[in-house]
Amino acid sequence: MLQMTDDAGALTELGRRAAAVPAHPRLAAMVLRARDEGESRAWCACVLAALAEERDVLRGRPSAIPSEQALRAELVCRSTSHEAADRGAVHRVRDAARDIARRMGVRESEPSPGEIQDWCGPLLLAAYPDRLAVRASGATPGQFVMAGGRRASVDRDDALAR
């Protein structure tokens, strides 16, 4: 699935490189693949990796917090604001992303909002291909079936529900 081991179970080149990254192997694979696609995209991947490993940067009732990772990435990458943002958590995630980037030889850069929106899904899919989901047939907004057959849901008012 992540192509970090071969059929015999030995580490591939990607697997060896991922082992040196200070992140979960899924996230390391995401950053390594993004590094081949440009500096801004690699920095965005470092931010997404840090977001996945740190405490959420948004606070509030779970049903009131947007689920989009692109919003969180924009808070960290572009220093934008949001009424539910925890500035301390944003700084901690930015520091963690900088640490991952430093260890990976990635320079911090500022992707545009459109790039962040366009890249988050494909980058996260590289790390979590088994979590791909489609709207459940005949279901209400927010009901999904994941690649492995499990069901998942988000609040029907969430932007991802549509």
C-alpha cells in the first residue's frame, strides 16, 4: 500500500528514507513523495505531518469545528486567523513542521491558499490510501463508505459532507 517494503518484507529505498524521518511512516512517505514535487508542496506536507501528530489547532465543540485539514494547514502555513484557532497550538505545529522540514532538507515556503486547498487531499491520500471514501449510496450528506468497506461520517453541516 505505501510501498515501503518489497514482496519479501525488506525495506525499499522509500522505506529506508522514511525510517530516518521523525514522523509516523505514513506521514514520512507523504513528505518524501512531496519533496520530489517542489519546495512549497514539500513544506505543505511537513505541515500536514505536524498537524497529524500534534494537538488540533482548532478548539470548540466537535460538531462546530470544521473538519478540513486545508483550513488547519492554511493557519500554519500562511498565519491566517480563524475564530476557533488556538494560537499556541498553531505555533507548536509550526515548530514541529519546521523540525520535520529541517530533518528532511525542505525549506519553509508559503504556498498560496489555492495550492493548499489543491494539495491537501492528494498529499493525505499518499499517507492514508486506505481511508479514501465515497458518499454512501442513497445516504444523507455526511455518510461515507471507506475503501476498506467501513462506514464513516461527518456532521451533515460540515463542508466535507457535501
